[in-house]
Amino acid sequence: MQASTIKTARGRNPLKASQAVRAEFRRRGKRPGNLTYFYGPKVDRDWVLRSSLEFAATLDAEASQDVTWYSCDPDSIWCELSAGGYKGSKPDMIQQRRAASRTLVDVSYEHDATHGGRAQQRRLRESQASALGYVWTCYTEEDAMRKQVLLMNWLAINPVLQQFRRLDVGALQTEISGLISVRQGTTVAEVYAAFKLQRAHVFVALMRAHQRRLLTVEITRKPFGLATTVVPWSGP
């Protein structure tokens, strides 16, 4: 949910703001768990996320080079879907993937996704979404565990992008991607050495270039550090 929506929530007890936030989620048909405030640099939005698993899914969307845009705001998602005649279950997130249809994401734990008649419900959702040109998928704790290194890396990266959210490094992104292209790959340490600027500014430009698919920072296998490799973007 967008943080701006939460700011308009009204509760009976102003000293227990979380109760008002949880009530807003329940009013939209969602069960709140551990609430997290999160800035999404890829879409330049402040989110309030309703569970730890939804937080993991959002980190994944930010770090993934396949996801070009996403939203986890139930109001705007439902507005888009209902305008197209969709009458199925409400997804938790909508994503635009590179060279693919928009994807509706159900964020739920594996037991909840497969227990009882949920498997049949999922097939029905997939059919309903497909009829309107969407893809329906689930994001579970198994997805989060499989991408644990990526998520932990982005958990450390994101606060710096938030701190410098208004910093203009467009030209620097282009210069860094050009360097990576000429060298056909290098390390984070060598990128820092090549630019006599504040390290934080170079870092922000590097990670934004990663999100824009100007290059690829290898953050899926090992913890991020000076020895992390940076290679040219290899996709279309």
C-alpha cells in the first residue's frame, strides 16, 4: 500500500497508529502481519508492506532486472483490474516484466497457497487473469529462500538509494556503463577507482544503472563487496 494512503488513515487511538494501518489493510481484504515501511527506488514510491513475505517480494522486484515496474498498492491495482472487467481474487502486487505480459502476484505462504482447495482456486485465478491478458503467479517463502543472497544484498543497498533518492547521476550512469562495456567486465573496486568522486555517488549511479539494465552487478551468488563483479548487460 502507498504510504500516502496510510497517512490519511484515521484511528480511534492516535497512540496506536498500527491499528489504523492494519484496519486499512483488512478493509481491502488483506490480512496484515509484520508491517514494514519501504522506499522503492525503481518506481520512486514509499510503501507500507503488510508482511515480511511481501517485503521480500518487493525487495525481489527492486533487485530483479527482469521487473521494469511494479506496484503493491491494492487500490490502484484493483482500479486497473476492475476497469478491464476482472472479477477474480485480489492480487498483492502487479509487475511489468521485460518483454512479457503484466503479472499479477499473490504473496502467500506455501501452506496457504496449496492447502485444501487453494490449488483449484489458483487455476481459476490463472484462467481469469489470462482472459484479460495478465499472468497470475504466486510468491512464497520458498522463492524468498531461493533468492536469499539477492534479497540480503538489496536489503543493504536500498537504504543508500533512499538516502540519495534526489541525486541526479544520469550522466555518471552512462559513463560507468561505457567503462564496463569497454573493459567487458570489472569489479566494484575498480569502478570506484576509475571515478574520482564521492564513493556514495558512484555507488548510487552503479546500482541505478543495474536497475535500468545498462549493466549487471552480480549480487545473486555472494555478499556484495569491493570484489563483486560488474559486467555489461547481456539481455535484449
